[in-house]
Amino acid sequence: MKCAPLILALAACTRPAEDRAPKELDVGAADLRDATVSVVDGLAAIHQLGDRTLVLRANAPALDIDIDLQATAAGVWTITTKNVLVDSVLYVDGTPTPRTPVEGASPTHAVFEIGLGEGHHDLRLAPPDADTLASFQFAAMADIQTAMPEVDQVFRAISATPGPRFVVFMGDITQRAEVEEYDLFDRQLDYLNLPMFTTLGNHELWAEPERYFDRYGRASFQFRFKGAAFTFADSGDAGLDPIVEGWLDDWLVGAKDELNIFLTHIPPLDPVGVRYGAFRSARDGHRLVSRLVENQVDLALYGHIHTYEPYDNGGVPSVISGGGGADPMKLDGIDRHFLVVTLDPAAGVVSDVTVRRVEE
């Protein structure tokens, strides 16, 4: 949980993330001379666009994609989607399109061959029940860092757990944000049969944020699934940039009457108080907690502190879960773990939060 010298230097600034937050708005958009692609709300990173080929990585269970083509770009397109729910379907202008079988492909990767003519096209990639109000489960974890070579054991344990539809990750994938670490993480994800939707942590800030954004997408975003809203916020600098706070005002207010889940890396306030695991400004931390209370957030999930700690934060049920494998807090009695969360959006309740240990 040590902060990099870079992070310590940034923390002295008034707005350490002011150059990072606007860059998120570029995620999910790409264009060629005769083709333009835009993922609504930036919920996917576009890895490749060209020669009637689109490759993207989802950071949400449902994507809406706008494609505009000139005559020279019309034809049969190959669309490869990474990190998607295993039962996802691609709807092209309202018509479902079957997957193209790919031998040996990960269940979270889907390929589609579709004919697209000149003009505008609305694509939606989602499982058939994405908008159905019903109970479901998801898994949650954070803080891999130096345990990257062994994180496949955690991914195997999640994959063997019946129920969760996807995994949310509360930051600190890497130790130093090195390309080799991200490459290994992508290979380790082959052991996870669910998609993982993530925000960044302070350890991802050892490198320029584009290294993270280009691979995984935005760090601050919101998606909805089966009647529940999930709001992720970039707190990698131990605080929220005012731009991100502005986004949160809109997102949390918009989800106030729904089952409302909030996720960020660093807890705004340290529930123990002796671990230095909170926002750099207690005033900023209290302001965020007030936002969560005011907008009736039903569950807040954090990482950063390498332990498991359920607690009540101003009336908001909260859980710190930093058990992805990074050095555990001593004497806490818990090591690698993840959460399984059960939601009932129809009733508007978080039915259960269970911690699952991962044994050696």
C-alpha cells in the first residue's frame, strides 16, 4: 500500500488529476477517413479500427455503439469484443446477430461478422436479460500488485463459484504500471470465465494514464445492469478531481431511485484510523460520504487497504476488500479473498455480501 514518489508529489498539488480526468472523455471514440465509431458513455476501449475491422474491450455488461460509414467503408465488418458476458448478443439496428465461432477463444471474447451499409448504424452488445429487473450476483476484488504471477489462483476460484455474472475490480492491478505487468494480467485473465470491469488505483499512476485507458477504458464511469446502477470513480490520487465530482453529482442523482452501488479504490475515510488508507483530505472524504448518503447509495466498495473490513459509513453499508494478493495487513487473519454480492433490484436491496477466501 506504499505510495510511489510520483503519487506523493502529485498529492501536493491542488488538483493532481486535472490532466487525467479530461482524457477519459477520449475513451471509446475513434475515426478513419470514411468511418467513425463511438461507444456511448465511453464504456469500452477501442483497440483497433481499420479495414472493416473493429476490436474493443468492454468495461460494462451492456454497450451501445454508434457507427457511421461512408460508401467506401461499407461491406462485411469483423467486430471482436473482449471482456463481455458469455451470453452477450450483438444487435445490429435492432436485429440479433449470431457469434462467429472461434476455436479456443475465451468465453469472454466474441467475434461477429456483420454486413454494414453506408450511413448510420446502432449496435447494442448485451445479454438478453440486461434490462430485466431481477436478482443477480457479481464478484468483487482489488489489489493484485506483486501477486500478479499467482492471481490465476484467485481467478480460478471465482470461475468455480456458481452465480456471479461479472467481476468488479476496485483498482491496483499492477505494482508499477509497467507494460509487462499489464501483459501478464491480460494473460492471467484467460483463467477467468467472467468479464472484469475495473477502475484504476494509485499503483496504476506510476505511468501515464493513457497506458491504462488505452487497454481497459475509463476509470470514472457508470453502467446499469438488471435494474442496478454501478458508479466507478477514479480516486488514485487519494481524492476526487472536481471534474469527477461533477460527473458523480449527475450519476448518483440519476441512480438515486435505483439500487445504487458505488466503487472506488481508496476509502474516503479510514474506518480503523491508523492505516493511512483514506483520502489525503478528511474534508474531501467527508464530502464524498455526504454525497453517498444524500443519494441513497446502497453499497460502497473500496480497495487499497489489503484486508477485509465491512463497516457502516454514515449509514452507507461499506466494504473494504483488498485481497487480490498484495501483501496482506499483518494480524488481520485474512489473506487472498474476493466478495460475492447478491442484489435484488426489484426489492431495492443488497441481499447478501459474502467473503470467499482463496486458499493456497
